[in-house]
Amino acid sequence: MVGAGQAGLSAAYHLRRTGMDFVVLDHAPAPGGAWQFRWPSLTYGKVNGMHSLPGMELTGADPSRPSSEVVAGYFRAYEERFALPVRRPVDVRAVREGEGGRLRVETSDGTWSARAVISATGTWDRPFRPHYPGQDTFLGEQPHTVRYPGPEYFAGKRVVVVGGGISATQHLLELAPYAAATRWVTRREPVFREGPFGEEEGRAAVALVDARVRDGLPPRSVVSVTGLPLNDAIRAGLADGTLDRHPMFARITPEGVEWADGSRFDADVILWATGFRPALEHLRPLGLREPGGGVRMEDTKVVRDPRVHLVGYGPSASTIGANRAGRSAVRDIRALLGEAPSPSSSPTPSPSPSPSPVAVPVPTPAASLAPGPAPATV
């Protein structure tokens, strides 16, 4: 397993149920996945639909606490409760074809040999920033959401916020009281969603994203098909003009941005809330991408290499689809390896970790994860 965020922990839970030996390699310094890096002003009460991990509910969290603290604490407790074998910090540098039909996993902590790999690396490490003419001439700052410094940083500054997602609206509502002026620009007219967003709505959104990855196209985010939640804060921002949306500018000038009709907005900061791309560079040696630019999937299985599963990609990139994806990946890996069904229906909390047939990394040549028939390794 590569990655210990929401999707990775979900898959690890289901692997634990099978009794197979496995290891989770996580490059983060501590539990929490990408959540531990979120900006402090993103409190738990502002999070868009955090779904619990399988087998352990997240309940009673203080909505005023930073989500980075709440979720990181939850993930830490989850790893401990189910004794998940997470090693960190470990950077997975490349997965390539190995010997004997195995996959060779090259990391900062040695080389591993595996019969199956689940990649749950998410998107946080690949912030996307589109290019516009004149971008390099801008005299101000151009931070991305991944480095959002908090609303106070923008005091007295003129700010352009680019992006039509939840992060863009949250940033605008936060920084507008501090900034000298703001301008919100998006490529498409934003769509706002009224009413509750429950499991049924979540499944419908996941199905729409899933259709793209089945066709080998780059996935859209789940949020892009659900729309923006029309809550009290959004309504207030629409009413007072904070969320007055403008079309995308045509170019960037040294002093700000300019539209095709010649109108301008002078700015000190262009804040790119333009999302992320899947972090799949470690899989490049396997040649998994289709001509359309995406990775063709059957559920979580990569069509070009059924030994590789992606969770936290496409429909499982949100908390809505992570549990289902983890369960599906493990089911397919058991079938691939010919594993018999596990007699237990759920993992036992806090078992004693087994004494290390779970892959001790060694220098090349690659070592097996265990003596005898190799277990599934993620």
C-alpha cells in the first residue's frame, strides 16, 4: 500500500480483515494524510462531508477545531486501534516491472518486491496551476491553495481568487473582510446545490466520475459534479457581492489581470484555487496511461495492469467513495492471488503486530515480503 490517507486506511482495514501480510508506506511525517497540512482556518465545521472510516466512527468532534487536528487525531487513533503496519516517512520513488512477474517498488527506505500494489497517493502533492499569457510578468504573489496562509495575510491587499470549487468560495469569504478588494473568476458559471447531501447523492456523484475513468479519461473531482453547497455563508456572500463571479481573464499583466474586452483589475495577489492532479508519477515506469490522458479503470483495478489498484483516484478521491474503493481493491487482490476467504468478518482491534514477515526493506536485489508464497503488498 502506498499512502495512508482516507483511501489508504480504508484499504488497509480491509486487508487486515483478510489476514494477509501487507505494509503501508506513507511519505507524510505523521498520521493524517493530506488533512494534516490544511490551513488552520479550515475548521471541522466547514469541511464538506467528511465520511467515517470503516469500523470506527468519527463522532463528537468540535466543529470549531481545525480540521487538520480533528482528522489527524482520528487517523492516528484508527491506525492504532487496528494495528495497521504503517511505515513513515517513506517516499515511494518508482514502481516498475520486477522479476518473476512481481512489481519492484523502489523507495527511500529500500526496495520491495510485491505481487500487487495499491496506490493511494491522492492529489495533495500535485497542485494544479493553469498557465495564462503574461503569468511570469506579474509583480505580485501567486500562491496556490496548497500554501494558503490564512485570511489575515491578505490585509490591505487586492486579491484575485481563481477557481470554482469549495476552496475558492471558502477563501473568498474568509479573506474579503481583510482585503482591500477582491475579484472572483471562474472558467464556468458556478452551480450551487440546495438541500442535504446524503449517501444516495454521494453514490450518484461517484457514478458520474467513475464513468470517465472507465473510458480512460482524466478524472473530474467529485465536487465538480455535486455543485457548491448553498449554505448560510454562501447565501450571505452572494447577497453582499463577495461571491460576485466574473468570467476568466484572458491574460495576466505586471499589475494584475485583463479580460478580452480590455477591462482590468489591478491586484497584489492572484490566489490559485484551481485544484490538484493525481499523484501517480511513481507508476510512470509501468506505462498505465491511455491516449486520452487518464488511467483506464475497472472499479479500482488498472486495466493495463491488474496487479495495480488505484484508490483515492477518480471516484474514490473523496471521502464518499474511499471505503467502497478500499473494499473493492482488496476483494480483487484476493482473487488475483488466489486467497481463500477470511473466516473473520471484521478485524480485531489492537492485535499484536506480527514479527515482521511484513516486508523488511533491503538493498537490491529486491526482497520478498515474506518467505514462501508472496503476500499482497500495497
